[in-house]
Amino acid sequence: MEKSYGCQICQKSFSESSHMKRHMKTHTCEKPYMCQVCKKSFSRSSHVKEHMKMHTGEKPYSCTLCQKTFAESGNMKRHMRTHSGEKPYRCQLCQKTFSCTGNLKAHMRTHTGEKPYRCQLCGKTFAGSDHMKTHMRTHSGEKPYKCQLCEKTFSQTGSLKLHARTHTGEKPYRCQLCQKAFAQRCQLEQHTRTHSGEKPYTCQVCMKSFSEKGSLVRHIRTHTGERPYKCQWCQRTFASLNSHKYHMTIHSGEKAYMCQLCQKSFTSSSTLKLHMRIHTGEKPYRCQVCGKSFITGGTLKLHMLTHSDEKPFHCQLCLKSFRNPNYMHKHMRAHTAERPYYCELCQKSFVQGRHLKMHMRTHTSERPRRCMLCQKSFADYCLLKKHMSTHTGEKPYKCQLCFKSFKYASNLRVHMRSHTGEKPYTCQLCHKSFARSCILESHMVTHTDEKPYTCQLCQKSFACRGYLKAHLRTHTDEKPHRCQVCQKAFTVRSTLKKHMRIHSGEKPYICEICDKGFTEIGHLGIHRRFHLGVKPYICEWCKKGFTQTGDLKKHIRRTHPTETQDICNKPYTKSSDLSEQFKPHAGGQDFKIGCKVTAKMHNHLVASSTTCITGKPNERFSKDRYACPCSSGNAGPLSEIYDGECLSTTNSCVDETASLLQSFGCGICDKLLPVENAFLEHCSSHRFSPPHDLLADLC
């Protein structure tokens, strides 16, 4: 049919003048026909008639196959094609077919790039009028479509239909490779790319590729700096809508998504989706190198860096590198001393949010993680994971230098410092460096003398929590560390480690001078003193030096037994300790060894039945000859020796002013000497150096 009527504006042709008149109204925006109910205007009267059926609810056209009803005949015709599969309209460029002309027209704009519909508020353009109509609701906030089950509203019917599937659980789209089902077709398309690895969307700035168009759009904003989503409460801006929505839950505190298995609530559906994989055990992201699977794609990306040894994130202050940007952010707090997470109960602050979460369980005593083998409970999943290795005995982390194996990656990292010599933790007071932060914390107590950990049973205090824990086992008699060879048990692991060297014969501490090996580093230190001639332990009485305290104690017991005994014959290694012990025997008087009268003389047992160094009886100091004058009432032979002056004329056995107390008597030739040095020089004439118990107990 000839089209003799042409539009002067867009050059479109029509066969009838009435058709061209209706078309011209699209340019003039003339809408002379108005709905009397909602005042909406239309360019054609037929459109008003069809629109009125929305108010009356009339749907006179019914599908004979599924009984679905429609307000317009054209809508029913298009619907029938969903049953027949008919798509009579074909694109001449890509041969794609469509069920209606409107869909073909909209598709053609993807080839031409035409976007004739412009938003009058923000200037954004669209290929279809329905897209612009939906966009306008983002400005007006209109959400006319409401869910009848949860009262949630939506701006599009499609969004309402997808939402309804969260209630029904319907997932009509299934992956043919892994049989996983999805509620939306776009989700299935995105999922299939995890199998094919296809990333069709490429950034023209940095050539990075993405599997989803939305991911590319968000990535472009990292180059442009665009952050179109603003929080109405704190004015913070965001590059993605999801980030904005998640942020808004911080202000509202809303956690609308609840796990039906454990009743845990989440702020976003994506977080709930990831959480559900904990229950199902699903790990869809697999490493192609080692076969390890992960719950999220981001975790897989970070894992891949462990194979390449790439650490792309660098600290600008100390140039330390990290695989994970989160690790670098946490590391920066070591420089800034920032601890942004505060406990509301005890005001303690933490560097990481998970540390605060774990700390809160110390107040609530919550231990949600339970071992299925021994039923032991833990506050954190990491602690449970570490505990499980005690059942399996697995040590998957191996040192490539000495082939030693470890249960945890953190232990391997600390062990590697023994090879590299790295000591990253430095004391700010004395600048001593340490390989582990916990050792630095223990060291800091040496500067403050603080002992914050107190035993509730005996009130003994400790500088380190580990020391307190080991000490408590002395009360409970717990010995959890058992030797697998001889079944001997120990309270601490380090003692077991030393004990195992008895069975293995290992001697890791080698003397660099003579190559002799030792099981403990302390033994090596003692051995080195023999090479260096160091004797730090000195005898108080004869000034002889020893390399070990044990040798000093043996020397004192054998050579100075009298000097180290009090009235009760209790031995002491120091004269100061012995002097202190005299006080209760002397009624509080202060006695000193080798000065005035000794404790033995006070006890009336001066050199009782002794034999002098020459072997003859020491009659000069026998008990019978030198009786205490206060026991018999008469002055004894002591007055004969000391020029007639009795030791005491009162009931006291000690007179500190007596002249005899200024003399020393030789046990060989009975000679008296006034001072100790003269007495010792005199004894050398007899070719012996008397121990103190052979002195006349006078000084």
C-alpha cells in the first residue's frame, strides 16, 4: 500500500492522513483525552478506553490454555506466543527474533545506540519509554507494586515478581552443568560464566575484564571518582547502591534477612546467601592450581596470590607488603595506634571488629562453636579449627628450609623468623627486638614491674597470663602434656619438649668452642663459663668462686657447716640469713657471726668434745673445763684464762663489755691473740688455716 503522507519532522510515512495526525501528536506532546478518575492524559481515545479497564478491573480477554485474563486483545495475542513459541519479528542485523514489534524496535536501538527518551530532571537518556518511566520513580520515590505477604513495595512489577519467589522458593532457571537453580535468568547467565570463565565486559581505561555489566559500571567509578549515592543522615557518599543500602542499616540497625536454620540475622540478602553456604557446605569457587574450594570469589582471588607470592598492597610508612588490602588496613593501625572498636561494658578497645566480637563473649560466656568429637565448646571458629587439629594430628604447614611441620600458618610464619633472623617487634624503652608480639608484651613488664595476673587461690602474681595458667596447674595437679614414649606427664609443653630430647638424643645447643652438645640452653651457658673462666658465685666465708650455684652450696655444706648453722642446727648459705635467725633465740638481740660471742657459747656448748686440727683432744675448749658461770653460781676456769675476769657476774650469759671478748685462743698452743688477723697469722705458723668452728668462739 502506498504511503503518501509523510511527517516533515522525522520523515516517517503513513498510508492514511488520520494515522499521520495521530503521529504528529507524539511530536507536539498533545494529549487531549483525559481519564476522569485519575486525570491521566492520552493522545488517543482508544488508549483512554483501555486505561479505564485498570480502574474497573475488567479483563475480558482470556487465554484458552492457561486461563490468564487480559484487559487488551493485543496483550493476549502476545501472551499466546509464549505458549506457541512463535517469534515472527526478526532483526535484520543479528537475526534475533522477537514475539512483538515493540521488543524488536527496542532491540534495534542496541545496534544504533539511539536513546530518544530523556529524563527532564537529571538528563539521563533511555532506549525505551518504559525504562524512563521506571527511572522517574527513583526521583519521585514511587513504589506502586506491593507484596501481599510482607507489605514490601517495589517500583517495578518485575521486581515484585522476583521478590515473590523468595516466599515461594521458586527457582525456575537451572544450570545444565551443576544443576544449581536460580530465581532469575540473569543470575543463571552470571553463574554459567563461573564455568566458562567468560568476562565479556572490559574497562576501556585499564583493560580489566568483568563477568557482569554492573561490576564494570561500578569499576568505572574508581577511575571517574563518581559516588552518586549519598546517605541522608551523615552525608557520606558511595559508589554502589549496595554499599549505600548496607551503610543505611548502620543507622537503622535493621537486620531484615534471617537464617531459617540458626535464626541469625543479616543486613543484606547477599550476606545471608554467603552465610547459608556454611550450613550447606557449598564452596563454588575452586582453585585450579591446588583444587582448594572457597565460599566467595574474593577469597579465591586472595588465595591465588599465595601461589604467585604476589603482595600488591604496600604500607607507605614501613614498606611492608600484603596480599590482602584488609591486612594492610589493619597493619596501618599499628602505626596510628588506632583502636576503633570499643566494648560498651568495660571500655576496652580493639583493632579489629572480630576481636571485639570475641571479647563480648567473655562477658556473655557464649561459646557457640562446638567440637563434634569431644563436645568441647569455643567462642570463635578459629579456636575450634585449631582444636580440631588435636584430634587429627594434622600439620599441613611445612617449612621449606628445615622441613619442620606446623598446625597453623601463623606458627610457620613465626618459625621462619628463626631462619631469617627477623625481629619486627621493638621495645620503645630499651630498643630490644623480638620475633613475637607476645614476647614483647611480656618484656614490657620488666620495665614496669607490673604483675597484673593474680592467682585467686594463693594470691601470687605473675607478669604473663601463660605463667599464671601454668601456676594454676600446681593447685589442680593437672599435667596435660604427656610423653608418648614413657607416658610421663608434665604441666607445661616446654618441659615435655626438653624431656623428649632424652628419648631422641637431640642436643640442639652446641658449644662453638669445643662442639659439645646440650639439651638445654641453660646448660650451654654454664658450660661456656669453663672456657671463659667465669665464676660468678662467690663463697662469703672464704671468697672462693664457683661456676654454678650447686657447686657453691656443696662447698658451704662441706667446708663451712658450723658457720651456716643456728642454735637449732638449721643450715644457711649466707651469714646474713643466719644472723637474722639468731634473733628469736636471743630475745630479739642482734647477733653477728664471728663477732662477740657465738651461738654455741651462748648455748653452753663451746667446742664440745671436739678434736683440734692436729688430732689431739681440744681440752682447752671442752665442756667440762669451761662451764658457764651462771649455771653453777661460781666463776669457772674461764677466769683463769682471761686474767681473772668472769664471762658474766649476772644471770646473762653474755657481757658485751668483757675484755675476754677481744681475744682469740689458739687450740694448739693455748696462745691468746687480741685480734682475728693476728690469730689467723699465728695459725699459719702451725701450717693450717682454721675453719671458724675451731676458733675459740671469741673474737
